Amino acid sequence: MNNLTFINLSLNKLLVVLLAAGLLSACATPEPSRISEEVTYEVVDMSGNWEKDYQLSDDFETEFNLYMFDIQRRLNPQSENINRSTTFGSGAAIGNRESVIGLARFTEEITRMPLLQIEQDRARMRIKREDDFALLCEFFNRQTSVTQTPFGTEECGWNGEQLLFMLYLTDGLRIFYQVTLSPNGQQLNITTTVSSATVSTPLTISNYYRRYDIPESDIDCILTLTRNNVCRRVGN
Amino acid sequence: MNKAKNIASVLSCVCTLLLYCLGSGLVQAQPSNDERPLLDVSIEIFAMNLPQDALTQQAEDVYPAVRQTEARYLPSFLKLILEESGTWGAVRLLPEPDSGAELQISASIVSSNGTQLELALIARDATGRIWAEKTYTGTAVESVSLNQPLLGTDPFLYLYQSIAYDLAEMASSLSSAQLNEIKSVALLQYAALLAPAVFTPYLSSDENNMISLARLPADNDPFLQRVKQIREHEYVFIDVVDEQYESFFVTIKPVYDLWRRYRREQIASEIDKINREMRQSNDLRRGSYMSLLESYNNFRWARMQDQYLDEISEGFTNEVLPTDITLEDSLYHLSGTLEEQYQEWKSILKELYELDEQSP
């Protein structure tokens, strides 16, 4: 078997694996699809307070091991470990160990999100996350909303009953969030897919959240500038 | 080339400052200055000039939350500068044009990106005379003032000073009689809005819409006394609003300064973006954890900054706690936004006046 044949075979195998992986991921954790321009249904109400359900959510370590195993199996079937010289693609030196570990470590960090607070009306949704910026989507007239900063672009919109957020950041970093509400409205899924320019395979983590109620208060507060929070007693 | 431009820009600013100082001196140097009437100035919240759709906003690098803040912050600064000059009577900041303004200043924010500020400004007195109608452009100049930390450190100080200079120059070119006429016309215009039938005949306008006094009511005219009283009551509310704007200014200044500095750094860094990226790739291996984290944190910081400004703006909007004003043994409870409260207060005053007109 000459080198050319080996590469061809490897490419064929890669295509088959990618196709299979694609089909699998389409069933399990679908890749973020294009945000649809025309949406004809009512917007799903996801508002409320949500806490992470660790039992249902992906265990990061397990997912990471599977991810590494998958990469290793698909691209270097004869090698036991991924080492610094591991390369992905047809000769392009991308996807070395540092990049793969870096992507995984980064993904773990941004997918922790133990608590979420979602505020929503007919035209806007704000997903507040601890120690991070809020994911903000304005979907008035069901249009795609785009926010640009010098450091990247945030795009969002509805795809069916899923709300999609796409972050296109510098250094080829891409983060996709798919937010889905269960039919009974008691469970929320956020599937996060992270990819970078130097790793050919994106890493996807799925987290589940369940509703929790903050004890109702008869004090209603609003933020003001001169008096900070101004509170008043509601009801009696 | 850039250096030469910078030097020219700094020189221009210094000249403007000198002219301003000189200008203020000219006004104050007039022998009869003490007896000259001082005009009250009404500054309307600046027009945001906000593009309607999000895509245009991005193309023009306009951040709605910041622009909304600027619409209140920039006129607040101008107000302070005018007050500092000592050339004017009361300087008031209002949510809308003042129907009885002696000198009304309106402006639209043409552009503001931290490095450049461009304001299309028009200043018109009660008679319709234009005092200034031009676009003021300023380039940020970092400065430190130990004497006036609030005013002296603004990077666009010179722009405001050139506005103040233009207005002061115009004021010094008018005679006391002309200034007095402006004051009288302003009062009668305000009165004519409350009771058109009574007060419109006192005013006349020419083909250029310049308004002048046709005649004057008697000093002890009971209607006029009543109008003056109502106007004082309106000022009571405006003072309440004014305090809120001032408080907003003081609160927002550090955040807004930080924002502008951040924007200036952004713009400066865009020039050598490619070099930076090359340097970055040397410092941080592309695709490494640190590199990804830096990329994310930059974006996170920018978004959090935007969202913080959003919250601050919301905080200002919430600064609409009901205002209670006592007027002639009655307590009036106003609620809604500042703009709504102002409208409500004016309609209460108008209603009261109409009742009086009908009463025997």
C-alpha cells in the first residue's frame, strides 16, 4: 500500500466516520442549524429561574474522554495516545494536543453555568448567567438579531422552537448555544458547541436545567441611579 | 503626518481655550456688565440621532445604550460649563424644549466614538435670533486637572468651551435693551401659550419669523403676575428634574469616561490590529487555552460593558419616582417618566390658569 492509497483510504474512513458522527450528532445533539428567517409560530416562553440538573447534564469528564477517544480513534487508529505531533486533516498541522486540550478546558469553563435567570417578553430574551455576560436576543418581528463588538459578533434567533445563539469570536473561536424548552415547560436544555480554527472537531456539551422558585417577596424593588434600589411593599 | 495632525489639533484646542478665556474676559470687561441682564439658558436633552435598524447601528458603530446615556450626559456637561462661565442666569436642562426659553439650545449627536465627538447645535433666543448653528467637532485630548476634577478632565472639554465661547461672544455683541427684549418676549411667549387670546397681541412677528414686542402689558397686570407665578411653579419642577440630571451626570461620569477610554483604545488598536495579532500569535499559541480564553474574555468584557451601561440607562429611566409638589395648598402627585411628569405638570398649570380665566 503506497502512501497515496493510505491517504485515500484514511480520507474515505474519515468521511465515513464524519458522516456517521454527523448522523449521530443529528440525533443526539444536533449541530446548530441556520437560523430561519421566517418563523410562523408563537415564541416559546422560557422565562424563570433555572438551576442545573447535574444528573441529566453531561458529565464533562466523561464527555471529554469520549471526545478524545473519538478523535484518537478516527484520526490515529494505531496510536494509543494523542501527542504533540498528532495532526488532523490532510496534512494540515492543526489539532495538536495543546489545541485539543485547550478547547476542552475552555469548553468546560464556559459550560458550567449553574444558575440561569431568564427574562422574556414578546420581543426580547435575556439569559442572565453568573459571572458572565447575559445572552441577549431581540427577536422583534422574529428577525435575527446581531450584536457586533470589536472582539466578535453575537447572533441569535429562533429555529423552530429552539433559540440559537452564535458567537463568532477572534482567533477562530465559535460558540453555539441551542436553548430548548421541554414540552411541559419544566426542563430547559442548553447544548453548547465550541469550535476553534485549530481543532477540526467541535466539542459539544449538553446541560439540563430545572425550574426553581425564588420565595415570593412582598417587596418590589427597582434600580435607580440616585437612590440605588428603591423598594416598595406590594399588596397589603 | 499623524504627529503633525496631532500637534495641529492640540494647537487648535489651545487657541480655542485662549479665545474662550479671552471671550469670557471680553464679556466681563464691559463696563456696564453688572447691569446687563443675564439671559437664562434652557438646554434640551440632545437628540440621539439613533439609526432605526440594528444593522445600520452596527455599521455606524452606534451603541444604543451608550447613545441614550450620551443624550443626557453631554448636555449635562454643557450646562456645567455654561454655569462655570458666569455669563448666564439660570442654566436649565429639560427633557423637551422650554416654551418660555430666553435662549434655547438644542443639539443632535452626529457622531461619538470616544475619539471624535460631533454635535450639530442650534442656539436660538426667544425672538428667533440664531446665536449659533453649526456642527462642533472635537478630538479627544487626555487632560488632568487638579482644580476641577469634574470638568477639567473631560477629553472634549475644548468642544464645550468653544460652544460656550460662541454663545458668550454673541451675548456680548447685544445691547442691554436687546437682552431685555429677549427676556420680555420669552415671558410673553410663555404667557401666550397659556392664554393666547390675552397675550398674543403683545407680540408681533415679521416675514422671517422674528418675534418682537408689539407692546408691553403693565407691570402690575394681574394676568401677567399670574403667569409669572405659574412659571415659577414650573421652575420648581424643573429644579427637581435638574437635580436628577445632575445626579445622573455625577453617577455616570466614571462609567462613561471608562467607556470612552475603552473605545479610544479600541480604535487605536484597530490600526495595528494585524501587528497585534501577529504579536499575539507569538505570545499565545493560536488555539491554546490561554488564547481562547483571551478571545472570549475580550468579548465578554465588551458585552458586560454594554450591558452595564444598559442597566445604568434603565436605572436612570427608573429615576422617575413620583414627585410631589405643593401648589397653593394642594398637593400634586406626578408619576411616570420625567418627560411625562413634566407634561403632566404643565397641563396642571395650564388647567389651573384656564380655571382662573373663567372665574369671575
